[in-house]
Amino acid sequence: MTNHAVTTLETSPAGALHSALPPFGVSEIRNRIQAIQQVMRGVMKEGTHYGTIPGTPKASLWKAGAEVLCMTFKLAPMLESYVRVDDPDVEWDFSTMRRDGHFSNGTCTGYFEVEAICTMHGPSGEALSRCSARCNNREAKYRTLDIFDVRNTIQKMAEKRAFVSAVLMATGASDIFAQDLEDLPELVRIVPQEGIPEGKPHSPTRSASPLSPRREAWLKRVAQDAKVPEEALKRCLAYLRSAENQVVKTFFDDLARRRNVFEPFVMLAS
């Protein structure tokens, strides 16, 4: 079973963690929240530090934004990673709904799971929060890839989930930001439209826009992680906005397979 869980770890009394929010007064808590909001407006950029996923009530904090909050409050993260399962021989079946609304089935070999633990320390060295997160190759965007090709990616994803969660807890920013949602399955498939049962093919006359907000947010996040030049990303977006449905679908199919879809646009921008 896929495990996206982010948990707060318990500690023994001897090593108990300090509260992420000490007993501040009302004005101090208000000032803290206002400081986060000011950083969000004055420093952070939507699409780089955070993004709003359609259908969610608030902005999703991304790794770059969590790093900004660390600098703002002078927090020091400590990350630990552990391989919990590493079985290259096990076989398992999967069923995934594609972006066109149809289901595809398959069998994969190998199972690899990593747990990351992030402890967030304050300016004086005190531990403010400690969170755990996991990632494995049964998640939708990894299950069709070779287990040995995605080991490092799975470790980094687990570490990112734990890091963002620990930042949110240590800063008390959860009422402003949600946990990083960019890697959820909804970003790599079409959500069934109203009136169409889930799992049923979509009618071509009711299909979503080729470059939907979900796809664009996903594309920008991948480009950021790959350090794609801004001009190349702009060319890519302009191309997709004017392309035919099938062209856009093929492009995102290649993106899901971890192919270098940005190379032609990087060459044009250079």
C-alpha cells in the first residue's frame, strides 16, 4: 500500500521536544503570523516557493518556500534517512487511471521504501519539531520505472516531505500553507468531471483544457527541480498553450516517464 503519511514522532521524556509554539501572548502569536504573511507577500513567488492546487483551500508550501521560512526564523533542519524495505525480487500488480480517463494495468518487480526524519532546531539549538515521512516506488509516478533508477529520487522525496512538514510545525504556518501537494496523484491525472463516474472514460466533448492548471503547476515544479532556465520554461508554456490536445498529452506522458522534455526549449533559449 502506498504510504504518503507524514507523522510527528514521539520522544522519551529525557529527549522530549520543546513545543513548536511556546506560551506566547496573543500579540506575539499575531506578530508571528503577520511575519509569515509578510514574507509570503514580499519574498516568496507563486510557482517557485508555493502553489495553489485547484480544489484545495489554501496554498501548498514547496521546498523552496520552506527554505525561506527556515532563513526567516533562523531554523536549522537535521535530516536522517533510513531504507525500510529493499526487495528487488518481489512482484506486485497495479492499476492506474491515465489522464484520458482510462485505466491501465501492469506488473512491476521490486519494492523500495525510504523513511526520512527531520528534526528542526531553533536559533538556540532547541528542537522545535520532529516529523517523519516515507516514499516508495509503488506511488503512481514511480511504479512504472526501474527500481534502481529511482532510488535516489525516492530518498529525496521522503526527505522533502519530512522537511516541509517540520517547517510548518516549527513555524506554526499550517493555517497559511498546506503540506506540499505537488506530488499527489491528482497532479498527474485528470480528475473525473462532475456527472462522470470515476473510472469511466471521459467524453471528448467534455475534456479539460490541454494545459490545465494542474498540469501547469506540475510542469513548473519539475522545471524548478531540474533548474530549467526561466526563458526556456516560458517558451515551453507558450508552445503547450497553443498545441493540439494530443501533442500536450504526449508531452506530459513523456514528462511522467522522466524524459528530458525541456531540452529543445533550453536549446532555443541559449
